[in-house]
Amino acid sequence: MPAGIKSNRVNVAVGDRQITLSNLDKVLWPQQGFTKGDLIEYYAAVGKWLLPHLKDRPLSLVRFPDGITQKGFYQKDAPQGTPDWVRIAPVLSKDKQSYINFILCDNMETLVWMANLGVIEINPWLSRFTSLDNPDFAVFDIDPAEGSTWADVLVVAKLVKQLLDEWKLKGFPKVSGGTGLHIYVPIEPVYTYKESAAFVQFGATLIQQAYPEKVTLERKVKDRYGHVYIDYPQNARGQTILSVYSVKALNGAPVSVPVSWDELDAVGPQTWNIKSAPGRLAQTEDLFMEVLTYRQNISSILQNALSGNTM
């Protein structure tokens, strides 16, 4: 990928393919002046770390072709004109009346092509197309409601870690790029989505009972004020969470970046953006790589969760 993409239209060699990039000088982040060319350069720079986390996973994409101050839209079905070399995963819709042709992004060519469409946010399924009904990880999605702070998020995150330690499980945190934190718990891909959601709900309930003045599981946004919300329903089948290394469509072009537990107190939810994240990755490599290979059995905890036993 040529550095400093500035021209309006250019053909570039990506892998074995020639891809036409257009409107590269279009400003997507007006306050910073970041352009679509900057977005493409970012995804090309982090592709070697990002692609393993997207491989074989149906993607829900969020496009902002006219920039983040204009209305964006979700793209689940592959758009008209999708190249025939882009892998497609047909998934039966919830009403079972039709198929959704999700994009699979397994290579740099597809990643650059998506960025050229104005795809800012990349949201993969928690399971692979080859095993749709069995997620590879359960996720504690920790989100501060109005009236709560990042400091509150950190307190809740540490309670999650304490609980996982008691259960002898490993969790891997990443800043969301928005306001919160995601903690991934790799699991053996033998559990259903209902089971992984029940596992997270069980843990979230224990934490809420221990810290009711700050933690909520309330679904209604208006009833969350002053609390940190643990969004366990995000573990349902078909739900997605912003990918590690994905950009967020917010001012400043923040990126969702993994962090170690030791450095959690020193970072914020938007510490890195499309300009600084590649340097961070060059320094740390992929702190989330183990999420793809580490497998944990949650059967005993799940048994307690489903039986109503608080352990």
C-alpha cells in the first residue's frame, strides 16, 4: 500500500489483485481532517494483526461514506457490485424467510476494499461461519451510563477479573474506542449462544449484587443513570461487538485496542486512534492473539448459572 495516499483515484496492488480506490481526499473526520485515504492506510497498516480476528466470521459493517458528521448505515448483506473474489457467508435470517449474505474478510484485499466503501466500524460475530451456533468467546461488555465515569468502569472491570480469577478463567480486556471496556473470555466452541449469555449473565448478576450502587443490568437506558451497565445480551446469536483494532465512528477516530490488566489504570477508552494505534501495535504486537487459541471449559459454572446456584 503506497504511503501518503492523497490523489482522488488510484489503482493499487493489494495481494494478487488490483483495487481501485476512490475519493481518497474525502474528509471523514472534519475536526481532525482525517480522510478516507487515512482510513484505508490505517486498515492496511494493522491488517496483519486484525485479519486473524475476522477470519471466517460474518461481519456487520457500519459505513460512513460522507464522514462521521453525516448519517451512516449498517451493512449486513454484501452490497451490489461486490467483487466475485470476496467470500460470502449466507446465513438464514431470524425470521427464517431469507438469507443474509454476510461478507467474510480473510485477506488484505477484502479489508482494503471494505475501507474504500467507507466502512469505519467492523463488527464480527462471536462464532465462525463454519460453526455458527457455537461462540468462541463470551464477552463482558462494560458500558458507563450517563452519570458514571471511566473510573467506575475500571472498578467494575477489576470485579470481573476478580470473579474470573476465582473461577480460574482468563479474561482479556480491550478498550472499546467509545466509552467502555470489553473483556473477552475464550471458551471451548461447544457451548450455545444461550449458554454463553447465561454464563455472562450469571457473572454480571453476582457483580451487581456485590456492588448494586454502581452496577446495573437494567435494559432501559433511562433507568441506568449513575451506573455501569454490563450488557450480557450482547452474547446472543447474531449480536456483534466492535472488533479489536476496528476504528470507531467518533470524533478523533478512536480505535478499540487490547490492553494488559497491569496497564488498565493508565489508559482511557479512547487512548489510541488511527494515527497512534499502529505504533502501539508495532511495540506490543497482538495482545489479543491468545483469545483465538486459548480455550476454557465453563461447564461447572454454567451448571450453577442454570440451576440458580450462586456458588
